[in-house]
Amino acid sequence: MRFFRKKGISLLVPTQNVEQTVELCLRSFKDFPDEMIVVDNGSTDNTIDIVRSLEGEIPNMRFYEAPHLKDLYENRQYAFERSKYEWIVRIDSDYIAYTSGQYDIKNLRAKILQTRKGIRPKAFGITHVNLFGDFFHTGVSNTSKESTKIIHVKPPMSSLPYRIIQWYPGMRFQRNGRWEGIRWQGASFFKHSMIKTPYWFHCTIKTKVDWLIRYERNNWRELGDFETYPTREDYIREVILQRYGTTNFEKAAERHWEDNVKRYIVKYNPENYYPYPDLILNHIQGQENV
């Protein structure tokens, strides 16, 4: 077993039906890691073609198609097993980073690589900005009376722990109830701290069907009855029949959007929070000029 890794950053990027954001995501992070490992587990839209088109532009990117992987933690582990650097950074393919100015993702790179080694491995959580539905909306604020009813729409600012992890022997990704994470994810093992500066936006821009699938995926994990429901699709088919009286994903997704997403999103105002990253700003200005 190896006990040391080369100094540098391995960026793990899972993809599945993220054609709306994946190009901006990969381009925004291309100067951040020493290697970018992208793994697709079963996209049926244009995601794979988009990623393939960027291989020449991002020379440190390696792309793997692995449709046999059933869940996100398996995707992360698959990518992790092909990584080689000391720092493991796990992002989602709807993250779009700053590429200039005080929030430039390269500043985060410098911060990570300047971190000294200690007896315990180090890990960082990070704050980011949330957009929902499109690039112009976010979730209602935590101060809203409606916030307690939100199922999976977050406020404009939120934090995630353990996104940046210093490699250690035996490290692996696993399912942790509703979520995916790493072994030994706890304060007693890691020296953990939060990075309060937002270096990227989380842009949850999906089809309505995907909104439904992503939410029920977490319920499927939490239930943990993988004998009855070996895949999330098996679980969702039964759930939407009970909840919405249909087995049609599109009809159920429309109801899910109206009940659990649409009513909890509001206009995003950069002046109240943070400016758009350059790539998002250029993208939305381009759309306005079409």
C-alpha cells in the first residue's frame, strides 16, 4: 500500500444528463487541478458528446464512460481509484467556478497547496452560491417562513463539508444514508475547517424529470431496501404511482416541479450576494443577444 501521493490536486467530476451546465463547468475548472477525472454513468442526453468535444481543450482531463455504475458514490470511487494526487476535490458537474478576480478558482488552488501536512489528514468544507431552475433564480432565503417547507431547494448561500480532502490510506467513497461521502468522515479523524469564500456557483439547472429523479434518488438511498428496489428507477416507478397516480415520469415530474421547486425559487440579485462568474455572465448575455 502506498502511504504518500504526489503533491497536487485530483478533481473528481461525475456526469449524468447535465448537458445544460457541463461545458461551463469543465471550462471553469480547467486551470484548477493537476488532473481532472470525469466519469459518466449513463447519460442519455448530449452530455457525453459535449465532454468529448472538450478533450482537446482540457489536456489534463481524462474521461471515462461507465454506465454500469448505479449510484453517485460508485462514480466517485471509480474516479478516485484512477487518481494520483494528494488532494481529492469532489465537485458536481453543475458547479461553475470563477476564473478571474478575488474569487478566482486558482486562488483556491494556491490555498490548498499551501496547506501543511499534519498528523491527521486535513479536509475543507466550502461555501457556494446556489442558482435553481435557470441562471436567473435562486432559492428563498433561510429567513423566509416558507424555508421549512423546502424539499430540495436551498437558499442563495449554503455550505458543504468535506469537499476537499487530503488523501489517506484506506480512503474510499461510500453511501451515507441519503447522501454519498467518504469513510471516516468525522471531526475526530480529520482536521476539518470551512472555507467561507465562495469560489463557484452551484447551478441546479435540470429538466423537470431530472429534478424528480435526483430528489427520489436520495429517498431511495435513505430507505436502503436495495433487494426490493435494486435501482432508483425501480423505486421511483412505485413512488410516483402512489403519490401522483401515474407511472408516466413526465406527468409526475410536472407535479413535482410545481409542488416542490417552482414555489420556492426567487430572482437572484448579484448586488445582494455575489457577482456572476465570467462564464455564466458571458453565457446569459449571449442568450439575451440571440
